[in-house]
Amino acid sequence: QVQLVESGGGLVQAGMSLRLSCVVSGTIRLINTMGWYRQAPGKQRELVAHITSGGRTTYADSVKGRFTISRDNPKDTVYLQMNSLNPEDTAVYYCNVNSWVGAVYWGQGTQVTVSS
């Protein structure tokens, strides 16, 4: 059974940094994109960043220049380095993995809370 195991969330003050990690537990054949979404209370889930198997990255405008996504393909792991955090970044962050054959996987979510 495949699971996406997230870690690295927590409570920080504005201006500080966090690094999220997501490891694939089990086997996903033909991984394509790996990414992070977030959902704040009362809001829809939104894309934060994703990275293709070839290393191409996409970021939400609100995090450009502050967040960096990366992946370690041999370890089936994706990271999200979050710098200069602000209270608007407070949300549950979800790891997402898509395969070339159309399978979609989600992590259980990790809470990020930024205090002002």
C-alpha cells in the first residue's frame, strides 16, 4: 500500500523558515510530478508548487522567491523549503504525487502555523 509520509510542519514566527519533506512509502510506478498544495481554514485547496520528473518547477505567485521545491528521485522524496514565512502561509500542507499512468496520491497533511 502506498503512503505519502509528510514531516516538517510546525509553529514559527513570521520571517522564519521551515522545510517540509514528503517520502513515498511503498512503490509508485512512473512518478511524474511531485508537489505541494495547501488549504487554509475556509478556503479551497491551492497549488503551492510542483516539480516534474525532469526538474521543471511551477510556483504559486504568492510564494515565488520565498519557497523552493526540490526532489530526490532515487529516494522518491520531495521537499519544500519555505523562507520568509508570513501569517498568510498558515495552512495544512498536502503532498501530492502523480504518475504517468494517471494515478494520483495525497499525503495526510501537515500543519504550518505562522504567528505575527
